[in-house]
Amino acid sequence: MTSILISGGLGRLGSALINRLLHNNSDDRITVIDNLSSSTDILEIPQDIRESDRLKLIVGDVRNQQLVLRILNENSINVIIDCASRASSAIDRSPISGARNAMHGLTHVLDAVREYGQIQRYVLVSCQSVYGVSECVESEPLAPTSWRGAALMSCEALLHSYVISYKLPLAIARLSLGVVDGNLSQRLEGVEFSKFYC
């Protein structure tokens, strides 16, 4: 059984992930933490999944490290998918506070992960805006030209420092804006998620 925490999980991406993961993996359990500060797509999650005992929704903020640590312990979390750091609407509304909140939240989650010590995989969901105007090729240097891209690049750098310093099993998934902005559920058809979190 995989026990997954999705931070910022009530947005468009998180809702699509919840649907796909719970439909495809009958043993998975998902805990969602979301502070409801950005748009939520909870109604995109079918009622049978919302009412399932395999899904737990927690209204809370990832900047509360003790809450995150308690969630990890109480739910025996072994995989985290971080959608909270890419809360683009918060960054677009106020670049300074949006970026500060993203970094602050990520730092608290990573410290909770380090203290917890039982995470098998942590995936930071980023996007192609970290590349700026250069081609979206992993070997290209990051050169963001937007607030969102700069904030996400900073989060990626922080994540990298935790990998180096603490040997944590962390990864980055840079999604194309076409995947995120289109009909995500349809675009995720056929994707084998076990490749991403096992």
C-alpha cells in the first residue's frame, strides 16, 4: 500500500491526480493538505472518491511544520506530491508574498520530511516557466522570465540543496503548460503513475 500526501491538492492538478491515482491503484490512500487560498477544484473529484475512506482532506497550511509532521506520522505517508509550491495564482497576484510563501512552505515541508525520515519519494511539481524563453530541454540552463518561473526555480534550488545535504529521495516534475492548462484528466489517460512514485 502506498500512502500519498498531496500538498495543495485541491487545485486543478491535484484534483486530477487524486482521481487518477485512486481509480488506478486500489490500495493507495491519499491525504490532501490545502489551505484553500487559491482556486479549488474539489468538485472535479467525483463524489464516490470524495466520500471514500481512502481519501482524507485536511484544511491546513504547509507552513505549519508541526501539522505536516503530524500528518506524515498519523497517516504513515511514504510518498509526497507537492503541488502547493506551484500555486501560480498566489505568485501572480503578489510576486513577493507568493514567492515567500512558496519557499517558506517548501522549507517547512522538507524539514518535516527530514525529521520524519520515512519518505520513499518526494515529487516537487514545477513547470516549464523555469526555462524562460529557452527551449524546454532538461539540459538547457534555467532562465525564468516570469515571477512564477523565478519562484519555482528557487524552490527547485532549495529542493536540490536538501538532496545534497540530507540525501533525501526528492525529484522534480516540470510539467508543460499544455498539460496543466488543458483537460488534465484526459491528458493523464494511460500514464503509469507507479513510475513516478515507486
